Amino acid sequence: MNLHDLKPADGSTKRKRRVARGIGSGMGKTATRGTKGQKARRQIAPWFEGGQTPIHRRLPIKKGFRNINHKEYAIVNMDDLEKHFKSGDTVTPEEIVSRGILSDLKDGLKVLAFGEISIKLKVSAHKFSKAAAEKITKAGGEVTTL
């Protein structure tokens, strides 16, 4: 085999289409654009909708995005625990729902530090704010993260 014998396989190459190079090319005169009309005369953006309000302006604007891993926690405060539980009780998410403090736990329970607590409680929840955990332990209770 010699260098001058090399050539591409049959059917693997195709000639470039030369548009608007005269009638003899088969793609002359109107240059494959048909006859008359806006598309024959100038290039139009693919998203152009003929003058009607475009889809990107018809749709409402929504800011931001929602993370698919986002968790929404049901919130309970210190004053709720003080009001509904006695000293020495064990507070669990199920117990909070059964006592009617919350109706739905969503993705879990978070305890926040709003209000004061003076009773000793064993609190189990999915999340605690730092201040809430400090208040519970300061009152002599226990904090357990589920």
C-alpha cells in the first residue's frame, strides 16, 4: 500500500452544499429559500413568532428555584412545651401531635427557643436551634436528636 492509494471508503464523504452559485448548481436563483415572503428575504430568529407576544413574555415570572432536597420542618417553641407538658415528661414528635400542639409533622420537628422553659423535660426532635438546646439543658432537661 502506498500513500497515493489511500482514499475514504465509498459513501463516507459527501460534497458540501454550495448554495446560490448559479442555476447550474441546482441550488441557484432562489437559493433553496422558495419564492417571496419574509423567510426568502432575510434570516429570522428561530424563536420569532410572527409579531405576536412571544412565549417567554406570555409566561409568568417566577423567581428563584426550589431545592429538591429541601426539608420543611414543623416548628414548636419553648412556651408551647412549657404550657402542654409537666416536669419529667418525655417529649416526642408523636406526643406533640397526639396532644394537638401540631397537626402535621411535615419532614420532621424543629424546636425553637421562643419563650422560656422552667420545667425539666426529655425532648426528642429532628432539629434544635442552639438557643433551644441550651435552654432545655439549662432547665435540667435532656436533648435527643432523632
